[in-house]
Amino acid sequence: MEREKVTVLVVEDDRLSAELIKRLLARADVADFAVEHVERLAEGLARLAAPGIDLVLLDLMLPDAEGLEAVRRVCSAHPEVAVVVITALGCDLAVDAIRECAQDYLVKGRFSGEELVRAVRFAVERHKVKVRFQGVHAALRQATQTVSRLDALEGQVREKK
């Protein structure tokens, strides 16, 4: 059976944390993880402009963006990509990030390789489901509008008779 391939962009200004994430994902036996690393949000947004990233592991304290600002910027510019927040900050901010658009969060220094792999894989799958749901919802909305227009036209035809 072919293993799942997941490309992860780590947006983290702490090189040691980024290296730890790379090593933990490299050890995973459930998927092939390709990991890219940038230290600033601007670099991450530039990389996301090109295709190929499945998930962003996003630090909430970057030199060029802090807190929910970073999450909002990634999600608004690239809604097609799943986001998992990594933070040393309190969980309230991480929960707020999930309310914004992130699929999960991890607290630095408190997650194992297994927990990292689980969070990444589940976030990618949850995001795929969300995108499919949004597509179905948009198609349903469009169909409903079409039916409403047809009903209106039918009413106009009846009035003319």
C-alpha cells in the first residue's frame, strides 16, 4: 500500500523547534512528510503562493506577525491550505485560532512525535472535508437561486396569460 504524501510548511522563527518538527515527522511510518521551513510569515505567504503545500504549522509569535493576525493572514490568503498552530502561549489564544480557521493546535515542548503526526494528518483530512462541504454548500445555494429565478419567470408567464 502506498503511503500518504503530505507537504508541510513550518513557519517558525525558532530554528531548533523547526528542526525538531522535521525530525519527528521524518520518523513517522504512516505517511511520507516533506517539510519546508521559513522563519517569517512573509516568507511563508510567498511560498504558499506556489502550489504544493498541504498544511502550515504556524507559530503564533513571529518577527513579522503575532497571534491571531498570523492565522488570519494565512487563512484569508490561502483558504485551500490546512493550518495547525504551534505555540508556547496559553491555550486560549490557540482555541481562538481554531475559531478563526485553524484545524488544531500544539503547545511547544508538550507534544510527542505521535501527537504531531496525528495533528497533521487529521488536520489535513478535516480541511479536505471542510472544503468539500463548502463546495457542496455553494452548489446548493446556486441551485436554490436558479429554482427561485425559474419560479419567478413561471409566475411572470402566468400573469401574461
